[in-house]
Amino acid sequence: MLEVSSVCHGFVTIRRDGETYLGIETGIPGKSIAVRKLASGPNARGWIVRGDEITPWDTGGVIEHEGTLYVYGPYVEFTPLRDIVSLDTEDALLHLERLSAALSVLEERDQAPHRLHGRGILFLTDGSVLFLPPNAVQAITEQLQAEDRFEELEYFNHPDLDNRHGATYAIAALAYRVVTGTWPITTRDEHELHERLRDCSFLPPELIRPELRPEVCDQIKRTLFEEERVSPADWRSAIREWRDSGITRDLDYEEEAENRKRVGEARRRLERRYHRQELVRKYWKQGVVVAIIVALVGSIPGTIIYNHLQPRQTAGMGPRELVEAFYSSVNTLNHELMSDAVTDGAGDALVREVRNVFVTSRVRQAYQVGDEHITAQEWVDRGRPSATQDMWVYGIAELQVELLSEDEDEHIYQVSYEHWAPGDASDLDPEELEQADEPPPLTGRQLVDRVRVRRVEDGWIIDLIESQSAEPLRSRYRQESSGYLSDPAGASPAT
């Protein structure tokens, strides 16, 4: 008689003929031709590492349960690698030390895996570590559901490292998660995740937790940022030292305040850098890469971290000057200055919209030599003329900034302006726009925002933009062939 009961996600206990086995869910449908491959051959053997000793953990067979194939072998009690990041820091570091030690032993025998799987490594209750059979791990990987793929594989494995460096990179990413409380990258878009990992487009650990000791941060950055090959044995020694000496230090108030400023600046620069590089990757085949690189990148930064920490473009501006510069930058498409002018999510939607339009304008210039971007203010000054195919309008017009209140550390302004865009500028697609036969309809709104500016160490910064009103504007901007007359409604893009 066969009895199957759940242990945890992906694992079951199998009892048959008086024996107890550990069952591993493969995700492969029952009656698959893969049954024989799963249970035989050298890759059907796993390894238990206990100290310097390695003993085999052999696959006993395959069963079908509720329409899915399970590989089974000798029963063990365990915690899967996937779950250690949920433990308290001390326990999680203990498990990482055990993992590093086990990988060091396997590496000496040329048996270490090149990628780590959250369900493929089990920490046994006796202190040993079980590396499941490669056949089973491959089956789990191939059948992973989308909701499991990130936490069990993608968040801590580099997309291009399928060698010895791959395993130690995973240790570093897991260590980053344990000491900071977050993964280096948390997006659930697989393409974006891989590109950001390749580009190191994430914050160094000391900007996530400034109280971390420099020795802890340096060890992690050696692998994640500098791509240095740090052996499992070195990782074991480092983590043991962390456990003995602690991972944090005392931090004074000034350091905390400075770190908060650096984090905001670093995040903005990371986002700009990623979007620039993504644009180059997307359009290189169309022959636009040179123009885009010249317009967007200028030069490659010498180092990733130092580039994040350059002074803000808006440092030293007065409060009114800052507000006017933020809104005027919509017309010049200077999304970098806009990002430097705000914090705490203020104006995020408008900054994102301007960045999209900036990208669109460069792609249109690359495809269409005669294409003309006219700012909304220029268009208004010209008498709001009808559209032509080689002209498109975007930006704000009739900007008015009024001071409502002020004290030594905070100013409140009311900002009114017209906002004009071709259709929904936040969703502009460069290729669709380039291929369009007619200019898109122009969307106009009369907007009033309440803007709060507060004093910071290097000047002033906008920390709140609230939409007070958004009224549709009727325009004479027409697609003459269709007689389209714009009369849209919508909410302020600044909120």
C-alpha cells in the first residue's frame, strides 16, 4: 500500500511496504517518457556532504501521484535552501556557512553545481547538506511555475555564469538578501531582472543598511560588483567571521542622514542608467545605436558606485527656482534634472512620462530626419497650428508658479499650467509612433498642482506634488484628414 503526505512545498513523504522515503515533485506529468531517465544513470545520484566526507544519496525510483511524477530516495529531515532567507539572520548565516563549506568540499572533487536551486539543496538536521540528483534538479527547473521561479532560482543566480563562479555568485546574492533583507533586484520581469544583474543595476549593501560593517559589504561587492572569483572556502571563512564579530556597527545621526540622501540619488541614477542601456539594446539592429549612445550615454562611467553618488544637478537652487526648473524641464525633456529635483516619489509619473517621450524623440529623429518636436509653449506661441506628419507637440505651456506659504525649512507653491501630449504620452511606443501614417491626436489638460519644497543639506528638494485639479482642454490641433477634434479628460500626470 502506498501512502503519500506533504512535507513542504515540492516535497512529500512516501510510505510503502513499511519503508519511508523522501519524494521530490518534478512537475512532470504522469506517464511521461522521462521516467526512465529520472531514475537511472550517474545523474540520478545525489550527494550528502558531512564535514569533509561525501556519501551518495541514490534515487530509489519514480512514482506517480495526483498526475505528477515524484523522484524518491532515502528519507531525511531538512530545510530547503529556498527557506533559509526567511530565518533570523544568525540562523540564515549559519546555513550559508554550511553551504559554503559543502561547496568547497565538492569543488575539490570537481562535483560542485554551477547554479544553485532553492529546492535542489537541503540542509539536514544533523548538520550535513544534501545536493539532490542533477536529473531531479533539472526536471524541477524545467517545470518551475512562474510564481516559484524567481525565489527558487532567478533572484540569486547570474544569467550568464554557468561555471564555478556561478555558485559563488549565488552565495553572494544570498548573503546580500540575508544581511539587507531584500534581493539585489526584485522585479518579476525576467528580461529586466537578467539585464539589471548583468549591468549591476542595484544598490550596494551599505546603502540598503548603512549600519553594516564595511568588511561585510566589501566581501559581497567583490563578487556581485567586481565579479571577482571568491572561492567557497573564502566565503566560509568570511561568514564565520561575520557570525563571530557581528555584521553591524554603531551609526551616528549624521551618517544616517547622509545615507538617506545618497540612497535617493543612487536609485535615480540607477534607473536612468538602466533605461539608457535598455534603449541601446532594443534599437541597435535598426542602426540607431550610435545616435542614441551619443544622445543618451555620452560616456561610460568609470565605476558604477561612484557614478551613483555625483551631486544633484539641482544642488544649490533656491526653492522657487527649483520648482520652475522641474516643470520647465518637461519641455526640454530633461528627465535627469527632474529626477534630481524630487524625492519620496513626488512627480514620479511625470518624470517617467518625460523619460518615455525623450526616448521616443530620439528614435523619431533617428528614423525621420525632418521630424520636428515642438514644445507645448512654442506651439501655443505659434497660435496652436494644425498638425502635420513631420511635427509633433509635447510639453507644458502657460506655466505659473505662486508662493502659498513659507518658513525657514519648507515652502508651498501652487503651480498651474497646460499639459499637451500626443495621445497618452506615458504609453508612447517609438516603433508604433514612427510607423504611424498620421499624427496622433493631441491631449490637452489644464492642471493645478500643490508643490511642497523642503530644505536639504545641498539646497532644496521637492518631496510632494499633489494634483488639485485637472480639466480637459479643447484644441484646434487636428488631423485634417479625419477632422479629429481633441476633447480628452484625465488626471494630472504629476501625481
